[in-house]
Amino acid sequence: MKTTPRPTSDSPKSPDIPVAQVVDGIEDGPHDQVKWIEENKEALAQWSTYFEENGLPLTRYRQF
């Protein structure tokens, strides 16, 4: 199994993370996001409706 290179004295220290684990995380990321959005589509629509009708919470305290 390949791992990230060990840091040299000139580079900041970082943990050894298997390259395969990093690549798997990158490959699964977009698919997981799409799946989460599909599973929560109804709740997201309800929150959008709420904010359209009521505005952002605590808006009166925003200073920008």
C-alpha cells in the first residue's frame, strides 16, 4: 500500500495517510453529495419556502 511521503526537516509534519484512502474519498464525494441532496430534497424545499416567507433569522442584528 502506498502512503504519502514522510515529511523532510524542511516541510511541515503531516500524518501518514494511505493514498488509496484519499483517492476513495475523492471518488465517493460527488456521488455522496448527490445522494444526500436527493434524500433531503423535500426538507430543503421546505426550508427554502420558510426563508422566502419569513426572511433570514436574526436579520435585524446583521451589521453588513
